[in-house]
Amino acid sequence: MSKSKVYLMAIMAAIFWGANFNLARPVIAEMGPYIAGASRYVLAAVVMIIIAQIRKDRIPVRHWQAYLTLGVVGVFGFNLFFFLGMETSSAINGALIMALNPLLTAVLGYVILRDRPSNQQLIAFPIGIAGVAIVVLGAGAQLTISAGDIYILIASLNWALYNVLVKKMMPKNVSGIANTAGIMSVGALALTLAALWHGDHFVLPTVHAGAALLMMSLGGGVLAYLFWNASISTLGPSKAAIFMNLVPVTTMVIAAFEHMPPNHAQLIGAMLVISAVTFSSVSLSKAAERWRE
């Protein structure tokens, strides 16, 4: 596969994920966070299972423990707190908090895998934290943290933990599509059980919210995951992490078109977060080799 195609897939994955923050608001407004999360990944899991069946890729049941752990952390945990957060957090705030994810992944990688962060990451982490703090606290006299921002931070921690556990637990000698289908199926089941436990009932969305949910499921779920896996296998996580900077940029551009441009605190925070992630990613060839092993 040519480098240009790999770069295009990484860019598209980041754009899809950035758009998720804008698309989530109309979906949550009509369906609520629990049903929205369950509906998104039930649809995504069904599509992945169909793709696996077409390709004749079987989901190996013997790896159920890995799929259970990764599905609960990376699909259930991430999406539950993502949708809970987007009830009150702004799309731009959510995207900027999530942009810190590569650095959070490096920290958890050290704690769990003893994979020591590089000097660039050690320098970049407090800068990224400062950028997120400016975004979350704002630039006004009253410094407050919304519950939505806290939920998004928890979602980001779940995704960082998932990134680390993938390296440790993802079944080998199994196709990426089969693994993804297994993980999404577990996550979809867990989200559905959470919605039932919460007492929510399925709500048929309007055309607008339904289209947003479909785009989140197919674009921000199936396609983004497949594109990201393909690009990260070629570029490695360090180089691919640079493209994550497009997530908040995409969210900001879409928000501007929706007449909700970023404020000064968000712009300053975005500059710090994006600079920190870029600085931590540009010269990490040794770390990339470790992740490929």
C-alpha cells in the first residue's frame, strides 16, 4: 500500500472521529446517552460481523477473555462516558480533552507495560495538561469544571487504557476484522445491558438525529477503526499520533460552520495540546519499533 493511501486513511479516521463530537449532540438530545451508545455500537457490531462473514473470517471464541476486557474498556467504557459527557460538554471541549489521549496512553503504557515514556513525552505531558486545564476551566474569573468535561476525561482514560491493553491482549494470528467484530460485539452487548438497567427504552430518532447516528456508527465506528488499524500498522503509533491533531481541528471547523466558533480559552488550549502531541510524536522512532514488536 502506498504511503499516500496510508496517510489518507489516517486523515480520514481523524476526521471521522472529530465529527463524532459534533454529531453526538442531536443524537443525545433525542435518544439519551445510554440508548445512543447502545444503538451506535449495535449497528457498528452488526456491520463488522457481516464484513467478517463475507470475508469468511471467523471470530475465535477461545479468545473471549481478551474480547471481553477490550470490549468493556474500549467500547463500553469509552462510549458510555463519551455520551454522558457530551450531554453537557461542548463539542470543542470534548475533542480537545480527547486530543490528550496519546500522552495519556504513554503514561499508562509505563504504568502497565513498564514501557518508559520518551524524553519528548515527559516534557510534552505537563504542557498538554495545561492546555486541557485552560480549555476546561476557561479564561474567566470563575473557574469551574463541568460534569461533562470530567466524563470526557474518563472516556479518554478508557481509550488510553484500551490502547495499552490492545498491545498486551489482542489475539495474534487472527484477522483485524475478526478481532474488531469480537470486541465491538462485546461492547455493544454491554452498552445494551447498561441501557436496560438504566430503564431506558429505544426511541426512534428523527431523520436528522438518525442520520447523525448512522454517520457515527459507520464513519466514526466501522470505517475509522478499520482505517486507523491499517495506517497504524504501517506508520506505527508514534507517527500516526500526529494525525490525532486533526480531531479537534475538525471539530472546531464543523462547530464554526454551525456558528459556534471556539473562544479564546479553547484556542489557547488547542495550541498547547496540539503542540504537545506533535512534539511528543515527531522523533519517536525507537518507541515505534517497540510497539511494532
